[in-house]
Amino acid sequence: MPKPDILLLSEMIQPAAVAALQALFTVHDGRSPEGLEAALAGQGGVIQGLAISGRNTVDRALLDRLPALRIVACFSAGIDKVDTAALAARGIPLTNTSAVLAEEVADLAMALLVMARRRLLAADAYVRSGDWAALGDFPFGHSIQGCRMGLLGFGHIGSAIARRAQAAGLSLRYCTRSPRPGLDLPFHPTPLSLAQDSDILMVATTGGAANRDLVDAPTIRALGPGGTLINISRGEVVEEAALLAALEDGGLGSAGLDVFRNEPRIDPRFTALPNVVLAPHIASATVETRAAMGAHVVQSLRRALLPD
């Protein structure tokens, strides 16, 4: 029996997962513009599966060239570049790895929070430079104990962060499009009202055009000089110019960021700030979790195209 044809678009999928796909399917490599065009021109009519990441655009123009498509499997949590309405209209399922990577992302979110509030990067530099011996004790940071954390978004990742935050002694409240049934936490209908009731704003919502600048200047400044903003979502969700201004003039106390507007060429103003922790979009980037994400993509395609 011939193997089903799939189209590989993601450059993020690890070699072991690619090898697993090649063992199960006829894989057409669309990871370059030339490869994509060749695959679509030659095999577009028989391709049944797409293996993508959040960096890949799946729009109507692409879907129109894939009349036999039966599933899209995404190697990330973010699906904001996928035309989900077009997929739904054709009854094509879309899977992502949000449940697989949630615990890893939550670990980094909490690490960024502690690092930002305790000024651990500056403390590390203080020791390495010899200033500890020369100048004495390092200035105090700020505790997370007893702080109010506002969770903007409460999906798989938000839920994983919430478990860690409650264990660490933080008081939680949240903002989503509508209240979550059975979730016994204070609900806020807007990011601004959430920030006004929080010391820490944890941004864990989806990206995309609909959420661009969802965390705007008034929301950022509502956290105040002692407040902290953590973003492990997408760069476009936070109004970056407003965030920079608040960090520079003291309107916001600190921030921890894993995502930015123009990755990887971030605004150089960030690198001059002593009150921000910067990470290069690595929330899910461990050997173990990336392997699990790849296995999830393989499993999703296998279940859809090679039923038992």
C-alpha cells in the first residue's frame, strides 16, 4: 500500500521526528520557497497532511492548492498564522502542542518572574565583577510572596503557571474572553482591570492580529513602579513602545520577556535596561520537550492518515 503524502513546512521539527515521518509517509519538503512550490506543483493534489510550526502561514491560497488535505499538525502552541476559519469550512482538523509544552513554558515563566523581581542578572554581574567584595551587599530585590498575579489567558499554559504560582504563595486572578466555568478565581473582563488588581501581570494568551497591543500603555502603567510584567505569549500582544517607556521612566518596576515584536532583531533599548530579563524565545526549548512536541506531530498525522 502506498504511503500517504504529507508536506513538511516546519524547520523546527527535530531530525528524529522528521525521520519518523519519513518512515510512515511520503514526505515532501516545503521548508524552502523553491521546495514548497515544487511540492505544490507536482503533488499538491494528493497531499493529505501538513506538518507546520507557528512560524508558517497557512492561508486560503495555500489551502486551495491542497484539495486532498485532511489534517494540519502544528509543532507549537501558536496557531495565529493559520486560517482556522478556512480549515473549519473544509472540516480539516488542526492540532497543536500546547498541552505538550505547557509545563516547560510555565517553568520558564516562573523563572523569569523570580529573576526579574530579585534582580538575579544584576546580582550575577555583581559577583562576577568583584563589586560584592569591593562595595558590599547587593541591593534588595522584591519578593513574590503574597503578591497578586493576574493571568491574562488561562489555557494549558496559563493553568500550568497557575498551579506553580499558587504553590509559591501568590494570589491569583485572571482575564479571558469570558469567565471559565468552575474556576474559583476572581475574574476580570479586561486586561486593564486585571492589571489594576495585580502586582504581576503574566501574559499567557494567544497572539495574532486580534490580540495586537492587548496589553497597552494604560494596562502596563496600572501595574505601577513596583509591578512586574512577564510575557511568554507573543511579542505583538504587548505594546512594546509603551513597555519600553514605562521600564525606562520607572512607571513599571520590572519585566521578564521571552518574546518580542521583531525577533530576533529586538529593539536595542531593551539591552540597556537593568530592570528587564531577556530570553530568546526559548520557553519550550529543551531537548525533552522539543522531542515530545515532535512525537505529538507524528502521532497526530498517523492517527488521521493511518487509522488502525
